[in-house]
Amino acid sequence: MSMVLDAGALVAVERADRYTVSLIKQEFLAGRTPVTHGGIIGQVWRGGSGRQANLARLLPALDVVSLDDVLGRRTGVLLGRAKMHDVLDAALVLLAMDGDSILTSDPDDLEPLAVSADRHVDIVPV
């Protein structure tokens, strides 16, 4: 069981949202490393410049998967099946396995992708 983080979860960390921070902290305390992909980092990272201290502290502790050719192709297939268009959301769903949790600010977009990917995950709004 793992925790997958979308851009909304990372923004919540940056804003020091207690609920989101506590969920991620529980994941680390259980000996698990939250996962995301590089495209999600690109959505939220703006160069640090002192304003993203919370996010800068978290990023080195995450498992950041590359959005490479293999994941890209699988993502394209999922988008075609789901009749949707958001590459970053679809790739994020593909990182999750059955029983995982996805922390997101956009559950309405991730839910149909998870169904189309046949992923039985908990979508946790943050």
C-alpha cells in the first residue's frame, strides 16, 4: 500500500495544510515513501526562491518516477480508453496499484481515470 501525490497535495504541503502534512507524515512513519512523477513536480515547482521551503524539504524524500517513453505510452492508452486528455493525471493514476491512496485536489478527474485503468484505489481529497 502506497500513497501517490498529485499537484494539489504538493501545493497543500507548501501551504502547510495540517491534514495533508499529517497524512504524508503517517506514510513515512509506516516506512513507506510517497510517490509522484516528474510532470507533477513541474506543475508546482517555481524555482524555490524562499517561497517554497516546505515543498523543497519534502521533494528529496519522495519517490519521483520519470515520465518516460514506457509510462507515456501506457498513459496515452489510458487516455484513449477513458476519453480524457490530461496526461499528468493519467500518468499519476498509473503509478497507483490496487489498495493505494491518491492524495488529490481534483478527485473528479482522477476517479474516472482510476476506473478506466481498473485501479481500486482510495482517492483522498485534500
